[in-house]
Amino acid sequence: MTSFTSTSDKMKSVKSAWDKAPAGPKKEAALTHYQAAEKALAAKRDADCIKSLDAATKALA
């Protein structure tokens, strides 16, 4: 499995969790991290993308 595939899968997973989350400060914080992950992915910085996705997941918890 390539890092691109796992990063892409993680993006989908976090987006799905975000879509299901109730509105509120946790969802807003997660969105900020998710948007940072999108920018990192576009810049091909997988490590930064994963860090942002982890932060988004933590924000939703």
C-alpha cells in the first residue's frame, strides 16, 4: 500500500466522521484541521496531511 492510498483513505474516513458529527465547537475545530490537511495533500506533504487528519479526529472525539 502506498502512502498516497493510505492518506487518501484517511481523508475519506475523517470527512465521513466529520459529516456525521453534530454541529458545534468540536466540528468547527475539526473542519479547520481538515482544511489544513487538504492543503497539505495538495502540496504533496503527506506527513503534514496525516498530522492534520489526526488532529481533526482528536477534535471530534
